[in-house]
Amino acid sequence: MRAKVVECSVFVPSPQSGVGVMGASYYTTLNDDRLVSYHSYTSRGDTVDVAYVRWSEDDGVTWSAPETWSTHSEGESGTGRRHPRGGYVDPLTDRYLSVWMEGVLPTDDPLEGMRQWKLHYSISEDGGMTDIVNEQIIHEGPSYDEVHHLPGVTVGKNCVMIGDLGQRPLTRSDGAILLPVQSSPTGSDGHYCNPGAGFTYTDCLLLMGRWQSSGRLSWTISDRIVGEPSLTTRGMMEPTVAELNDGSILMVMRGSNDALPELPGYKWMSSSTDGGHTWTTPEPWTYTDGEAFHSPSACSQLIPHSSGKLLWMGNICRENPRGNKPRYPIIVGEVDRDTGLLIRDSITTIDDRRSGEHERLTLSNFYARGERPTGDLILHLPRFFAHHPPEVAQDGWTADLMMYRITLL
């Protein structure tokens, strides 16, 4: 497999200097051209200033006027923040699932989210127009509530979160919805701990939802996938999942060497042969020939394609990264559905740092989907820090949300 970028255009322009745009578009039903688009403005790390939702009835040719999607509130306990995390059509029921993060940050410091984030979801049976369910994700059983919402997760002590848009749901063959997430661990005192000395620390896991007659989902969780702090200093982050030919589930995760830059920076993989309940010990993800490749601490996405191919999009470095840097080039390649490994010869560069652009260029925080009529990949990507680093307050975050059309050859 090879790929070719045949179009690149502005999907949503930056509204002003110092503001970047992140977002994506999603089909809302199985059989028509209805799309929903969420986009958000950001002017500092890990914060959504404001978000908007738009609709298209003609596969993205035209869009409705943007409507505000509430992201911010003030209260006695602090600042309430919400982050949209996209939509998904269940192929077995044609129900549309939307997920978002919520939390109250006492001083509005994004790092406070490591003790506060929780997840909410809604279900629609009419392509996202009206919700039949809109509630927090809470583990089934009488021991769980809005505060102690999952085993080992309690608001104020630690969190569960979706770090980026590539963390797409997957429908298991028995109909269960598998949602890949990350969760901050706790120490002996029951509160968030960071054993890796990096910026943050999380484990990965699956939320598993089973449909109820009411149209809601009853949620349980998988075992945690736990990294080794001496090998990845921020643990396991931003998991993306796909099913392989033998029915096993592949999970690819972000790691980091930010606190120990002498370590190799990799993507990490784990697999499950029991439907996602238990997982192998994480190990560096490799090409099919067994060689590991360098990748920065950044999101990635496994993309099942209508052709039957399994694709992966992310950053591969020419040299060993240091933590998050460099987040370029961004590539797409094919995953072997038998081994779950990346096919080296299939890799195509989608975008890269250009002459005169800043070394802090970030080609990340993206989302890609297949277009139904053509089979092309539609990639939504902001080109952050192309000309200024984030420390330059006036201009550093300025970035349009771009749309790339990618044809598979």
C-alpha cells in the first residue's frame, strides 16, 4: 500500500493571532452522508477555550452555521472544563455514540485534571440530532457513583480521560463497545502518584459497554495496561485499538522518554486474546521485520479502512526523540492484520517540517476517517508552532485546522 496527498485546504481558520483550532468530522449514521464536525479554539496547552458543532447533509460539501458547545463554567469549587472527544456509529445498532471529558479544576490548572477528569457519553438513534441517553460513565453495580465512578478511580484522587481524538471506540463481535482510555494511578495513600518523574503519568485500559434495553450502555473495565517507569517515564498514554484477523485486539500506545532522554522513544503495543479483558505486558511496537522505530510522545490512530486494510497514522522520527519533540513528519502506513506490526514499505509521509519552519512544529492532535463515496482518507490536522514556539504568547498557538485528502494507491 502507498498513499498520496491530493488536496490540502483550510477546514476551519484560526479566528485570531495566538489561537489554534483543533477538531474533526464524523459520520453519524451507517448509510447516509450526514456528518457532524466539532472544532475548538485553544490558546494554551491542554485547554479548550470554546468549542463549536456543525452539521453537513452532503458529506462535507456544505456545513451549517457553528453552534456553541459549552466548555467552561465557574463555580465555588473552581472552573468547570469540558473537552469534546468525538463521535462513533456502532455498526451493529446504527446508534451514534458521543463522548467527552468533564472536570472541575480548583485553580484552572490543566494538571489538576489528573485528579478530576471523568467521562460522559450520549446516545442518539437519529444521527445525533436528539439524545436518548446523556450521562456520566459509571461502572455497573451499587458500589459506584458520580464520585467513585470506576474501580480504582475517584474524583479528587485520580482520573480517567481520553487524551486525544485517535482513541476511537471499537465494536466487539458480540456487540460490546470497547472504549480505549487512560487513567492516572494511585499510590499507597489512594491519591494520584507519578512514579516516572515525567510531566504526567497514566496507565491504559478499556471501558467496555454493553447495550441495555433502554438504549444506554452498562459499563465495566478491563485490566490496566501498566508501563515500566524506567522504560517510559510517563507510563502508557492515548491508546488506539483495532481487531486483528485472529480476533485478538491490538492496542498501540504513546510512551515518553521526557525525564530520561537517553532512553529510546517508541510507540508501545499490547494485545488481548480474551476480548480486551486482559493484556500482554507492553513492549515496543515494531516493523514486521522486528526492528523498533523512533516515535515521539504523541498521539496516533489505528484506522480500519473500507478496503479491509488496517492503517496507522502517527509520527516517526529520523532520530531518537526527546519527549514530545519532534512531532514530524506525520506518516500513514499499513498494519499487518496477522501480526499487528507495521509494514515498513507501506509508509508514506503526509506532511513534514518545511524550509523556514520552527523546530517546534507539531503535526499531531489529529483525526483521520475514511470517506464513504471515494475511500479517501480525510485527515484533520492543525500545524501548531510552524513559525513561533508556544512560549511566544501573541503568535505561538496560531494554527488553522487543515483538511488533507489522501488517496490510497
